Amino acid sequence: MYHLFLLGALLAAQQTDWPKKLTSALPITQKDFDKINKGDSVGRVLRVPNSKSIGILAMIRLPVTSAHFWDWYRHPENFTQSDMVEASGEVHIPARPEDFNTLPLPPADPADLPSCKPGHCAIKATDAEIEAIQPHTSAEQQIRQWFHHTAQAFQQHGNEALPSATDYKELGQASQPILALFPHLHACIEQSPQDPYYFWTIERYGFGLKPVVNLMFASPYRPEPGILVICSKQLRASHYYDASLGITILLDRPDGTSTMIYINRSRIDALDEAWKRRVVERFAPRAIRKQLAIIKRTVTAWRNAAAIPQPTYHRASRKEG
């Protein structure tokens, strides 16, 4: 999940300067605006200088407000409506071991763990983690502990607890135009902002790639009424990703709908070969638009379910003898 966009004509009066601000910082065209006006979506890959980095842009109009979208986002089970997300779960603050007990690891990951050595492991792990593997702990539990410890360490120490701290510095530098518009995002990229929401997912991409376990956090803020900015950051991945930074902007419109703009920049070790990048660039746009359609459908269903009055149940009282 991708880049950014905005439709000035559909914003409330107090937001009339945002189209100019955003279009000056982002590669958005009138053709993109026309597609959104017609109910279509925009999804494309952005070229970035680093050979292992990739950028993605996605735009769509949603039939819900930004507040409704964040309510939907805060329920990780909604992510599994996507055919890419196999499972998901919320992580507490502070992180608890039981937050990861229901994490259904792909069978190949525990099977690969016994052959891991410092500098060589099929699962992304630090040398210190590999050297500290407990022989009497099951492989499944060991991997779950890694994710728990990463969440715990980040909540306590921020980026300095992550092996990817340097990667996020580079992703932040690549996002300077957006950071200039929303300075609050510096806290998300460089450390951990206040009131973050932590969760894990398992994603399957096909094309012979391994399923990926992700540990994420997301943090929302409103620079002004009618605009919601959500920063999401990947804290750990079991495969491929070194770092991933997502910025979602939701612009409320007077008719109760919103415009969603998403930009993602990721460092992926598998992109160091040119043919792999070509495969991603060829198939990603269609996959992005497919995921946007799923988001639109599921947030609409969530809104409709929330609008239906729920029956009230009364528990029978019990007298104490």
C-alpha cells in the first residue's frame, strides 16, 4: 500500500490553498484529477534513485469521512478483506507476549530457523538475535518473541532500537516535499509519535514470493479541520523489506465523502536485480488499483454496518444470597 493527490474544487472553503501546495510537491496531473472525478482510481510506481528503493502512488475518492476511515483502520481485522492480507492483530502499549500468540507463522519460517547462522538466515534477523536463539524454545515461539521484542524496544527507545534506523533517515530525506507541508511527520519518521497504533499482518504477494510477517505502527494527526494525515511505518518484516514508510492523506469534502492520497516509499532487498524491479513496475499499478477498490468496498460496508441500530440486550440480574 503508495504517492499523493488532491482535488481542489471538491474541498471545503478553508482548504482552498491545499491543492496548490500538494500539486507543487507531487507528480500529479490533470489526467489524475479527471480519473478521480469519474470514480476511477490512480495507482503507479515512482522511480527513486536508490536501486533498492521503490515508491508507489495511489489515489481514490472514498464514500466516507476521514474520521470514519480512521475508525475502520483501527480495526486490524478489516485488513483481511484484502486477498493479500492473510491475518492481522493488534499490539498493545506496552507490547505483550500474548499479542503475538495468535500470529499464524508461515510453515517455512519455523522450518528455516534451525539452519540460521549469523550473516546467513532465510528469515530477517540480527546476528545478536540469531546468536541468542534458545535451543529449548520452539522455532515458532522464537520468531514470535523477535516480533514482540522489536515492538517492546521501539516503544521504549524509538528508531535507535531498529536496525533500519539509517534506512528511515534516507526515506525521510526522499519525502522532504511532504515533510515541508506536514512537519509533524518528522516525529513519525525519526522516532515514535504520541498515541501510535501498533499491529501485525501476514501478507501474501504471489509470484513465488514468501509470505511476509509485518510489524507496523500508524499515527494520525489533523493539521487543520477536514484533513487527516496518517503516518505508517514498518518496524520489522520477516522477508524482503528493510524499511517501509507510508503517508495517507484524507481530505474531507462537503458532501460527506473524502479524497484519499497515499504515498509509500520502501527499501526492499529483492530489488537489487533489474529484472525483479521490472516485474514489480509492470504488475504493481494494477495491484494498487485492485487494493484501492477493496478498501473502498470495505470502508463502505463498515459505514453501513455502523449506521444500523444495534439491539440492546439486558442481562438478568442475580440476587446474592
